Amino acid sequence: MKACVDIGGTKVAVSLVDDASSGDLPAPMAVRVVEPTVKTGEVDALARQVLALIDTACARVGIERSSLVATGVSSCGPFVLIDDGIEVANPNICGGLAGSPRGIGNAWTHIPLEAPLRAALGRVRIANDAVAALVAERRWGALKGSDNCAYVTWSTGVGVGLCVDGRVLRGKNGNAGHAGHSFVVDGDPAAVCGCGNRGDVESMIAGGSLEHRIGRDAASLMAAAAGGDAQADAAVQRLCEIMGRLLYNLTATLDLQRISLGGSVFLNHSTMLLPRLERELHRYFPALTHGLELRAAGLADKVGDYAALALVCDDR
């Protein structure tokens, strides 16, 4: 069996599959276990949580951890390389990046991941979650057949995976696509990103920032807008304007033909958000945006699980 690990700023999910299908459909998950992402204790707490969840998943199907043939890890980033091993410097997990304004409750600035997992598991492949999701969406989802495309997750954070001329972009540390930390507005005093930036995309629209910035979470804001609250509707429109600028900037820079959108903020409210994002995107320079397609993630809320699977799908 293979283990699929999805690490996010809100939750960690571990799934097991008994075969990594190379066909048109992903292999079914044999078991899945989920916990809130640990954010307290020693700096290796996240790696230990992943291993404990893998042990729980293995126990449920009656196997030992040692029998796993490969482990794919789709993790929120950014990454830093320490002694050639990937460590996670995610602003929604590491409280030491922005400090007290975010109130995460730890002093971590980066978290060891690859070294402890490789020591315990052997064969491990780790990639940024949005990059891994892009690979999965191109293999099984809404990006099939597209060589110039992006996957954008709008969730606790905002992340991007990019593909140009059929090549998935990764960068020197695996951080290509961290457009959530780019700036599209002037700094808002209340917009504090977990990385310490003020006024970047994550600080303005990410699920992990909304309550701090505007006093309500994504679910309550969207529900109020859907119920006819004019103030909430205007706030949602502002979020879509900011995300629309990000999508346009990606398209103008990379000449994209299709963008797949996922993440809990988007997928839970896609009926409201998708048409607004389409309108925002196509307000801009038509020579660059004509023909661009926005689609909801074809793998829907399973995209994180299958992102990890895609990393080891051809490992036998």
C-alpha cells in the first residue's frame, strides 16, 4: 500500500491506497484519518503527528507501517532546505513568523518534515500542496489536456501550482507558485499575514485571515451575503476583486488557458464565487484573457488526498 499525506494549515489527513491507478480515474482510498493540524509542543510535533496518523491508518487495514511501499506528502509551504531536507515555514502553522498579531501560539519559524519522515518511512516524496494538486488535476481532474494551466487553492491560505508548456514549475526550493504572498493592494492595517507581510493576498482574503481582518469567518460572511446582507455582499465582492487580480496577474504573466480552483473557501461557496471571479478576470485586457477557462477543481474536496497520491502514482 501507499500512504497519501495532506498537510494543511487547518488539518492533516492521511489516506492509504492499495493501488496507484495510472488510468483515467484515481485509485479509491482504502482508509482516511484526519486531525486538526498540531500547532503546539516541540518543533517536530507535526512530523510526529503525521507518523501517528499513518500508524492509525495502517492499523485500520491490518498492516504495519514498514509494509508501505511509498509515501506522498502534499504539504502547505513555503519550504526551506536545511541540510538538503525540506522543512515547512508555513505562516498558518509557524507562529514565530508574524508573532503575536496572529496568535498562533508557538515560536516556530520552520518545522522539520522530510528528515524525520524519511528516517521512519524510507521512500517519501514531498511537494507543495498546490503543485501536487496541479499534478493531480492534470492527471484526473479539470486540467486534463491542458499544458498551460494553474491550480489555485483558496482555503486557510492561498496557494498556486503552475504549468507552462507542459512543464510543472517548482523553483529552487519548491516554492514556485506562492502568489498568495504577492501584493495586489495597498497595505490594510488590519491585514496581517502569518508570514509577517501586511497587505499581501493571504492577509486580505485567505480563510485564516478573514476573522482577524473583518471580524467574521468565511462561512458566516458567505452565508450573510447569500441571505441578502448588503454589507456582507460588498465584502465578498471585494474578496473576489482581489482574487480576480491575482488570477489576471497569473494569466498575463504565463499566458494560461485554464485555471482550476479548489480549497475550502472556494469549494464551499463556488456557486457564489465562480461567476464573480469570471466577471472580474474578464474585465481586464482581452488580448490576454480571451479563451481562459476558470473551473472548479475536478477532484473537488478530494483534491488534497489525490494530490499526495499523484506524487507517488508511478512508484512501483
